Amino acid sequence: DDYETLLGRDIEGIVEALTATAYRPEIEAMLAASHDVRRVHEALNQNLGRSLEELRAFYDGPARVLVDLLLARYDLHNLLVLLRGRLRGHRAEELVASLIPIGALGGAAAHEIANRQDPVAAVDLLVTWKLPDPELARTLAHAWPEFERTQDLAVLELALATHQARF
């Protein structure tokens, strides 16, 4: 019902309505810059990342391990966003805005990787820093030469997704 009330509103109306919700901190931070749709999207994305990180605090022991495994899907998402973006020459700001701000690639490391203009340099950094985790970085290191040989992004993505699915 809350989302239906947003239908038909202009961007100012959406921003106003969201300030009365759990999205308030991120929306208020966004208000300092502008009210454009891109900034609203970024604020909602920041809220998602913050909410998911807070979720971890509710659990410990085996339940925490399971939550971490479920949230690891965002590590794969962020890794693929960075790789695709670097390979297609997108601007670093676009890449960072497309990330879910959670996990190893949700913060400063992602900014550093996104700012590498050369995809090989970005991959080298991911592998050296063992991001988003040592096993996925190792999988990337093994799959990258095949990608360089074939330029088949689907093969690279399949190797990474297959590794992630083993959990």
C-alpha cells in the first residue's frame, strides 16, 4: 500500500513521502545534493546496503554463517558490476552507483577498483586484495586468462557464478 501511494507522484512528492519512512536517513543525505531521480535511486541503494548490514547484527553462530552466505550474493553482484563496467569502459561513478553497498566490494575498495581504467589492472587489484573473498578471487584469477583469450564474458561470469553456487 505504501508503494502504491507513490504512484503518480513527481520526484518531489516521492522524496517528501520517503522522508517519513525508514529511508529517511539516506533521503535526507541525498537532499543536500539534489532531488533528481538518480540521487533518489542512490539513496535507496544506500538504505538497502545499510539495512542488510544491520541484519547481520541480529545473528551469531551458525545462523550468522547462513546470513553471511545469503548476503554473499551481493559480493558476486558487485564483482560482476565492476568487471562488466571496466570491460565496457563505463565511468567509475556509474559503476559505484550500481553497486549494492555491502560486503567487501561495497565500500572504498570498490571505488579504487572502479577507478582503474584498464580492466587488467582492476582484475589484478581484485586478485591481489583477494576480493571479494579469497576463493572467488582465486576463481577470477584462473578464469581470467580464458576470458582474455576468447573475450567471452559469459564464460568468465559462469565460472564466477558456479563458484558462488557451490556454497
